[in-house]
Amino acid sequence: MKFVALIGLFIVFSVVTCERITQPTISKAVVELVPEAVMVTEAWFSIKTERPDAGLTVALERDGKEVLRFTGLKDTVVADSGLQPGHGYTYRLRLYRSGKGVGPTPPVSITTLDTTSHDIEWTVYDIPSPYGSGVLYDVAIVDENDIWAVGEIYSDSNQTWLPYNAVHWDGKKWELGRVYFPIVCGQNSLTPYPSKAVLAFDNNEIWISSSGDKLAILKNGKQIDQFCLPRSVAMSINKMWGIFSKSKDFYICGYNGLIGHFDGEQWHRIESGTDLPLRDIWGVWNIFKHRYQILAIGSDIFSFKPSQVLEIFPDSSIQQSTQGLPNSITGIWGWKGIEWYISGDGVYYRRYSQEKWDKVDEVSSVFTRSVRGMGPTDVFVAGDFGYLAHWNGKSWYRYTTFPGNVDWYQLAVSRDIVVAVGVSVKGFRVDGGVILMGHR
């Protein structure tokens, strides 16, 4: 009898196993599993289908073991967590109807991120301004041989009143330069007004703003245009963000809650619903919304007015949650819509599904002015008194080798280089601009 029972179990196991093995692989036309964001201990996938089916059950398998199951085949985003850093995994979907297997999708392989190194070789460059208060406000990295910092530096002994408003790195040295803006809108005369913001695009264009309502465009390092903003969007520009690839999508923000949008052909104003100074703007491709998500922050520094976070659309904006944020905030950066950081009176962090911003306790209480990064294991914050810290996916590390008389105003981060710019202060006197370069 035992022998007969064992034979029966073997037959059942063989039938089930053969059924599972011989199920045909489901084509991408039916459903596709696409890795969207691979982090240190979690991975996010899009499920894409042209044939939604509420009657199907969908199972996500990791290395042949089911980790998630839900009912209804549709376009959605799913996540798997509890993974090991720097480890490879294979995923696939398996579909079921009425408890019976329909088939698996082709396997998808990923490797989770490992933590990045805190080891960076730093160099500080002073940009003296002997004839006036010099400062650098913003910086943009094109590549390791093409970096632009902007602000105002008074070091021309022949024209002490006329600032240099750009500093360029050619891979070997920093060189002062001038970018020219219209003196008066509608006229041809030009002058190098102090510059406030810089943005590098993928088409080799560099856009630089004055501290007012004027813009200059550089192409391959040479200035090719300059213009005033239309009256409908005129503002004192603080920051810029945009993409110039197949299409143009460019945003500016400034004082009095002003936001402007350029769609490649026309400028128009976006109502913000606030009169706070908008101090920073950042956009990411949001894997949940399948579109660019653009956030701007508003704050009247060191006042009692509540800060604001705005989500910006091409023709409108809406307020997002500020729960947990202080009144004084200065910078924002995000990654794929999964996580966002805000700098200011502390550093704050929010996951995709959170309403509340959580304070990062590991970061010093020093006032931070900028946050930028390359991904979830590579985030930098910088601020007053030479403060600079790095998140590597596991821990925060503060670099303590910089002079305390420096305030860092802005960061730019690439795969190989980190750059911070700001101002050097001696006593009660602004001494000049300063640049920090870090090579990994």
C-alpha cells in the first residue's frame, strides 16, 4: 500500500511540475515586467500591459519564489524589499486564472546598488574679490572639463566697478569670465550684470540668469544669445530647471511666488498661490506617474511665515504637504519620485507615499542651503560654516577639513565630481567667492 501511495504522489508531482515547466512564456505584447528603480535593499518594477484583465491573478517571483500576489492585470508599479546590497536577483511574473497557471513572463535580472564611498579628494579654490563683495551663487557641471559657476566677482583693476559674473573650469584651472545681458530691455547695449543661476542642458547649451529678469545662452562655451523675460513672466530669478532634448520644457522661479514656463515657443506665467520667495526647483521622472514631476519650495528665511512646497505643471501648480517642515527651507532634490530631500533649518526626507517630512537626525543643526545627489546612495548637503555631508546609502558622513568661514550656497553632483560654491567671510566682511571641488 505504501508503494502504491508513493507512486500516486510521484504522478501528481510530475503532472504539476510538467504543467509549470511547459507553460509557454507570455509575450511582451500581453504583459511586460520592467525594472524602474533599483536601490540598495529594494527594487521597483513597472507592470505594463495592452490587455488589462480583472480576472487574472498576478504573482511576482524572485529567484523562483513568490514574493507578491494581487488580483487584476493592469498597468501598475510594484516593489520588492528586504534585498541584499550589491546582489543579483532574477524576477518574473506568473499569471493565474481560476487558480490555474497561464504562464510566466521572460526573466528580468537586476543587481541592487551597493553603498558608495565617502572617500573624496577635495580641493578649495579661492576666487578673490578685492574691489567689492564677491560671491558665487550657483554651479552646473557639463563634464569634468566643463563646469560653470556664476555670481559676482570684483577683481578687474582696470574696471573695479565691473564684475566678472562667471567662472569656468576647463579641466585644469578656473578662469574668470563675463556673460552679457541687455542693459535695458528692448535695446542693444549689453553689460555683465551679476548672475544668479545657471543650468546645463543635454544639447550643449548653458543658460545663465542675471539676478533680475534677464537670460543669456551659451553654446559650446560661447555666448550666442541674450534676452529679457517677457513682461508677463518678468521676475528676479532665483533658480531654473528644465529639459531640452526632443522638446523644450523650461521653468524659472523667483521672488514673490513667481513661476515662469517656456515650452520651446512661448513663455507664460504659472500661478503659485503664494507670495513667498521661491528658492529652488527640481524635476524628476516619476515612475509612478509616468511623467516629469517638478517641485519648487517657497520660504521667507528666518521669518515666521510657513514654508511651502509646490508641485508645478505646465500651466498650473498645487500645494503639497509641508507637514514636518520648518519655516526656513532653501533647497530641494529628488530621485524618480521615490524619495525627496529638502535643506534649510535642518535636512528633511520624504518617501513617495508619505505626507510627513521626516527630519534627518544624523545631519548637524547647522543651516544647510543646498541638497543634490546622483541617486539613493549618493546625496550631498551643504550649508553655513563650511558644512558638507554625504549619504552613501547606509550612513551620513560629515567632512570636517574645510574652513569654517565659508558658507556654501549651491551644490552640483555628477558621477565623478562634486562641486560646491559660495562665499568666504572674514570677520564681518564678505571676502570673495570660493569653490570646492571633490574628485571620487
